[in-house]
Amino acid sequence: MTARVYHTDMRRTGWFECSDALLNRLHENVVWSMRGNFVDLPTDCPQRDERLGWTGDIQVFAPTASFLHDCAGLLDSWLTDVGLEQLPDGTIPWYVPVIPGEPMWTPIHPGAAWGDVSVLTPWTLHRRFGDLELLRRHYPTGKAWVDLVERLAGPTRLWDTGVQLGDWLDPAAPPDDPAAGRTDRYLVATAYFAHSARHLALSAAELGEDADAERYGVLAEEVAEAFRRRYTTPSGHMTSDSPTAYALALAFDLLTPEQRQPAGDRLALLVTDDDARIATGFVGTPLICDALTDTGHLDVAYRLLTQTACPSWLYPVTMGATTIWERWDSMRPDGTLNPGGMTSFNHYALGAVADWMHRTVGGITATAPGYRDILLRPRPGGGITWARTRHDTPYGTVSLAWELTATGDLTARVEIPGGCEATAELPGCPPVRLGPGTHSLDTAEMAGEAA
């Protein structure tokens, strides 16, 4: 019997492979989970009696999704539904379309990371596809959301009230209480308040809404300052001494310059002290590798990525997984199922790490809307000796294939689409500006020319 996967007709636009077979399987699992869950709307799972358009799941996964497939049309349509389902006070439902009657989710309450889809996902789609009108269409929804959170936080600028899911599915949370993770759920809420206010300001600037850009930029800085006062110490430690707390503070740029390195060092220590097993849920998982990388701990990020013990990204691969699991241990090492009431073997949210793989292992990052300007910056590690990454941008194909030589140098073959430019930053070499076409690069030659 031939197995069939039904999904919205989306053109495949992104590919990744490397010398590590387990990571290749992980990436394929991400692709399959996306395909199985993008059926007119982005669902959480395709196989049980839920199949809902959870806002938090796609909020964290949108950067990965928009690399792998041309999903702009589907998500643009779904975001229109989000705006239609938004309550008069600005509340974004937990899932869209809303299905009334679920006792846990009605009445609908505003929740951080889930409601922030209204600001962050239109911004992601604009950056990836270069569609300013898409950003304009959904701007009022995001603005109403941030205005609501501003009212809820009040003059303290701390969102420390209400129903919050926090770092949902932190592996340390009890199976029957997935929101009871290690990170203060109001720390998560305030961090997202600052992040969305900042991105609303960026969106306003792109749209020529100068007064809004100034207002929400000031608001973002006020929230960031309140976040530091409540949740950090001058030395850069967090009141919630958890990987997700540090990942949020670092990835969302909520710390002072003096706090960043100590925070990054503490995050790296937490990871290594736990033998590089994953300790984040929906909120921390998309951010932790970037937080480590940006503070000089690329080696620790690779240790985390390539860990195979439970819990880890590769543990399900070793157990035969062909899609991304809802829980890190949906199946336990002894073959039993997680005893929690909700256990799925096809959820894409924890596969959001693929975005870091595309940008850091693969080395392709959009630095202007629609990839009109591109950063080509592969950062080898984790024993990986080669990687090939390709993305069909709105202007054509960008690709980067790199390989380490026997002498430890790096060679790369680069393709840049017409109408686009790129900056290549290869290890140990000064940046090189490149135009459209195909280019061959060799760090040994580039270093000699620089000398």
C-alpha cells in the first residue's frame, strides 16, 4: 500500500544536508511534520482529534517553515483569520479558527508567545518573501495585540498576570502539567512583550508609520528595562536560572552590554553541566542555539544539537522517528509512551531548530527583505565536515556548499540570484562582497590574499 501525505500545494523552496546522517534525518523529520500539518491552516498535529491552528506553534516555527516551502499564501490567509477571530480588546485566541466549548481554552485569555504570532509571523514573512503589503495587511492586528498587553502590564511594564503557558513542554515539567517548567511564566510574558513591541516598531518603520515606530520603540525599551530590573542581576544572572530564561534574554536583546557575556557563559555552563541534554520547551528551543552562538559558545550549541541521549533533538531519531514529536520523550527509552494525556508523534514546533541549522550550519541568512541582500556565513562544528544548503528566494536560487579540507581549510561554492548581493564571511577570513552568479571560495587563498 502506498502512503500518501495530503497538504496544501506549497512549492518546496529549501534544502539542507550535511555529513552527519542523524542530522539529515532530523531535518527530513522537520520537513515531513510541516507537510503533514500545513493543510489549509498550520495545525499542531494531523493524527488525533485536535488538529487545531495553534498560534504559538506556528509563531516559533514560521522562520523554518518559510525557508522550506513557499507558505506565504497559506499563512497570509490564516493570519487574516487570526485578525477576524481577534477579540475586541485585542486578545488573540490560542488557536484559529476558534472552536468554542473546550473548557480549558474558553473563555479565551491572552497568552504570551501564542498571541505574539500577530506581530512576529507577519514580520518573518515580510523578511523572507519581501511582501510589504502582507506586513501592512496584518499590522492592525499586531498593533491591537501590543496595545492590549500594554494595558495589562500597566505602568510597571511587567506582564505578570493572567493565564500563561510559559515555556510549554519543558522536559522537566510533570507529564500532566506541561506549563510547569523551570522558567517563571511571567518572565516569558514580559520578554515577549518587549520583543513584540520592538518588532511592531520595526514594522511601523517599514510601513512609513513614523509616529508608531517611535512610540513602540520607546515602549520596547521601557519593557526591556523593567525586565532587567525584575528578572536579572547586575552580573547578568537570571532570577529563573534556566536555559530558557537566558536564551530569551540574549536572543531578544534584553540585557545590557555588560550583562550579555556573563549571561551567555552561565547558559553554556547550564547546558554542559547537564551533559548537553535539552532543557527547553516551545519558547526556549528556537532560541537557545542562537543565544549560545552569539555569546561565543558555538561548540556548546553543536554539543546540544548532536546529543542523542533523552531528551534531545536526535533522541527521537535514534528511536526511529520519522516526524518531530510533541514531547521530547513522547516515547520513553524503554519503549513506553509518555504518561501525559497529550502525546503526539507529529508536531513541528520543536523542529524550529532547523532555522539555526539553515543559517549557522548551512550559512544562509537573509539580511534584507526577500533575500535581496544575503549573509553567507557557515560556522562549522560538531564534527561536521561538509554541508549543502539551498533556498529558492523570490529572486532565484541562493546556495552554499562548503567542505573542510584535510588541512582544516574550507572551500565553498556559492550561487547568488540575479538582483541580489551577498557578503561571504568564511572562518578566519575578512568579509567579501559578492554579486549575482556562481563563485568558488577557498579560505587558504583568501587568508593569503589578506596577508
